[in-house]
Amino acid sequence: MSPPFPSSQKANPDDRRTLKTMKLWREKQGRDARVDEYTAGNDPVLDLELVPYDCLASIAHARMLRAAKVISAGETLALEKELRTIMSAARAGRFKIRPEEEDGHTAIENRLVRRLGGSGKKIHTARSRNDQVLVALRLYSRDKLDETRTALARLVETLNRLGKTYRSARMPGYTHARKAMPYSVGRYFRAFADALKDDLALIASARRLNDQNPLGTAAGYGVPLAIDRELTTRLLGFRKTQRNALYTQNSRGKFEAVILFVLSQVMLDLQRLAHDLILFSMDEFGFFILPERFCTGSSIMPQKKNPDVLELVRASLAVVHSGYFRVMEILKGLPSGYHRDLQLTKEPLILGFKHTLKTIGIVDLVLGELRVDKGKCRRACTEEVYAAEQVYRLVGKGIAFRDAYRKISRLY
Ligand code: ARG
């Protein structure tokens, strides 16, 4: 197919002026500024996270347009150079998105047009902001899932180390918040290592789902131009190309929900650990001693060493899990195709990653300096904790379980 315009087309200097704060869509009449503000919402801030990923995808897209002979080699190079400049500006916190630009995608394109004129205007060939935001989110999520996996694997190691150190230290196990049977401090910590290993498997499966290239599906119905979608898939290192354009659009939010569900599982395990640590470090238990460096004081009670860090770990589950519900609530009312509603699935995803990553990091630090009072743990294993063992000793001597149980129960 012949390119829709000659690749040597020169920039018209006038265009640079009119495009300064232009929207990506044609404006038919003036709009109330409050509409801009309302529809942009938090995008000018949130999209700062996505700008580097949009630039990466745009570079791959430009190379694909070059291969399709839509743009020249020179234009591709110029676009790539400018996109890399934007990427480093964004990473250094120097890229600004003006509210009237709506979002990061528009801000990037406006800058390309301002700097490069005509070639900047060609980058949007064969794509829409709908697949543009999708691809940026997929690349962002892939990175963040990898960061989460690395941090979590480190935490698993810390827990395994505690498991080994305290393998033979006794402590009571509890059911219904009452002493139940003897267990070991080491096995207590290993319970969390095992839980997080399952979470790592969930992360791997969310990563696999997310690892599909949406670029080139445009608004959700493809483009009337022969484009090589496999090329951008390869360039961006995606596992596969997401083929059906409409489903690609419909999977926005669905993948975010899966990711947030998985992150909620991580947070659920960490909140349980946090609650246990708060409880077991109370004076009344004294099993664990929280590192003082990670405790906070009180403005009125000089003796206090409060576990605020662990309390915020506990509450952070709510932030992540409610994000999952927020995405599901937005999705459940939507028919096929793109709808602006989807924009609001971005914030819970970004917040979900932020809270989970920070929480994993701080829990790892606390555990790294946690001390265990083995004596208190052992002394808490009072006689009744061994009642079930006494029963089984009788069973070992050939007494029927029910009879043995009744016999021992008379002692307590
Ligand atoms: N900021 C928008 C979002 O996150 C980008 C896509 C806008 N697309 C559109 N058709 N209005 O959804």
C-alpha cells in the first residue's frame, strides 16, 4: 500500500503555532474550560508515570511506520531522538503536562509537533490514543510487576532466613486467639514465605496475561492501512500480539483488575503478618521485639514505642483491594469498546503498585531487624498446649482416640 503522504513533506511553520496547545481531536466549537478540567481529572499528574512508556512505544511505532514507508529514515531518527529526550526529561521529573492538554499522550505529541513540525504530525498515523494508552499501561505494568516480583523474592529470602534461625524455637500456635498446639517460630515465619511464594506464581500469571501487544488496534477497530503489528510486538518485547481489535479494547480494565487482585493477595498476606507482629510484640506476649528504629513515639506518653509502620501496612491492604473493586465497578457497567470511564481505572492501578511496592520494602526492613525472645516464646507453651500430644501418646499405646481424648480432657 502506498503511504498516505510523501515522507519528505516539510513542516509548515504556521502549524507549530496553531498546534501549541492543541487537542488531538478537531475542535468544532469553543468549550467551557471546566469541561477540560473535569475530563482531564488527575491525568496530568498520573500520566507522568506513563510518559516514558509512551515514548518507548512511540519509538517502536515510528520504526514500524518507517518500515511501512509512511515516514522517512530521517524523520524516524528525529522522532526517536526527541522521544528519548522527552523520556529522560520525564524520568528526571522535568516533563510537564498542562491541564489543557488533557493527558500525557497529547503532551508528547504537542511537543513533537512543536519541535519537529510535520514529522511530529505523522506519528499518530495508524494509532489512536486508545491503543496508545493501552500499550503504555502494559509496558508500565510489566515493569512494575517485575519490580514487585524482585522485591517479593527478597522478602521470601528474609523470611526463610528467619525460618532457619528459629527452626527449633518453640512457640504456641493459636486458633480462635487461644493457645492450641506447640509450633515453632521458624515454621511460623516459613508460613509467610510459602504464602508469598504462591503470590509470586500469581504475579507470574498476571505478567503473562499483561504481556500482549495492543498497539495497532487503534480505537478498537483496527486501521485501514497495512501495518506490521508483529514488528512492534518484537521491538517492545511482548510475548504476543493481541489480535482482535475490539477485545483488545475490552481488555482494558480487565487486566488491571487481575493485577490488582494479585497485588491484593500480597497485601493480604502482609497485613496478616503485620497484625501478628503487632500482637506478638505487645508486652503481654513479648515474643518479638520490634526494631526501635522502625517504631514511632507519642507526643504525650514518653514511654511509647508504637508500631505505626505495621499499622499502615495493615491499612494499605484497603487501598490496594479497594482499587480492585473500583476497577470492577467501572467495568461492570460498560458495553463493548472504548469509553472515557476507563480513564479512571488508571489511578487505582498506579496507587496499587505504589502501595504494594512500598509495603513489601518496609516489611523486609522491619523483619531484617526483628528480634525474637526465645525464652518468652518457650515459656508461653504452658502445659495445656501439649494436651493433644498427651492424647496421641495414649493412642500410640493402643487406646481408642475417643477414650484417650476423654481421659486427657478430665485433666483440664
Ligand atoms: N486519557 C485517556 C484515557 O486514559 C486517553 C484515551 C483518550 N481517548 C479518547 N478516545 N478520549 O482513557
